[in-house]
Amino acid sequence: MLCSPAFAYHKFSEPYFKNSEDVFEFVTNGNHQVYILFIYNPQWAAEEIHHPMKARYDLERSELQKIIGQYGRNIHYSEINVASGDFTQLLQEVGINTADLDKYPVTVAIDDGHGVWVQGPREYHRIKQVIDQFEANPESHWY
């Protein structure tokens, strides 16, 4: 979108991850910034614009980006398509079963290598609570 603010472009254009190691390197650097990983497994072909899982993905992604857009540059958002590389180790470390991705995308919030994940219909509001807690007290690891 041409009229979007520059910070939104920056925030939603994070690195492309090829595998779990790329993700680990990015989110464990200890800089007290919050990383949001939107993890999904596309079960639709490019031409299937009305696939039920694509509709869920589009809704969750859109609403999550609206929430993240409120925070500025301290929140980094990245999408991980698990079909685009080897993310087995990431899913194991976070505790996500690939079958979990068959119903809804999973959103992971990470600060200094520690974090939580949420999944389900309209769970993006829980991510807002997590981000607020991370920003209020990044050293607490309250979860």
C-alpha cells in the first residue's frame, strides 16, 4: 500500500527464514525487542482463494498486524511458512505439533529467547496482552 507509514513497512518486512537456525539466530540476540512469529502451514494452492484455511489465515494475519501496528519499531513481525523450509527444530523447541497448524496459524511472542504461543480463533488479542507485559517488564520472564 503506497500510503502506509514507513514504520509499518519496516516492521512487516523482516528477514525471510530458510530454517529453524535462521529463526533462532534472529530472536535470541538479547536486545529486549519483542519478536512476533506468525507460523502457518498453507494447505491451499495459490489459485484457491476461497479455501477455509486461507480465510482463517487472512483474518488472523490481518487482525494481528493491526494490533502490532500500534507498537512501533520495538516489535518485529515475521511470517513463517513451515512448508518453505526445515522448521522441525523450531516447532519442537516451541512445543508446536504440526497437526496444530492444520486448524489455525500459531502466533509466537518472544523476548530474549523466551516466549509464549497462542492459537485459535481470534486469539490475537492475547498477543496484545503478552506484548504489553514484555514491554512493561522485559526482564521478568513472567510466563
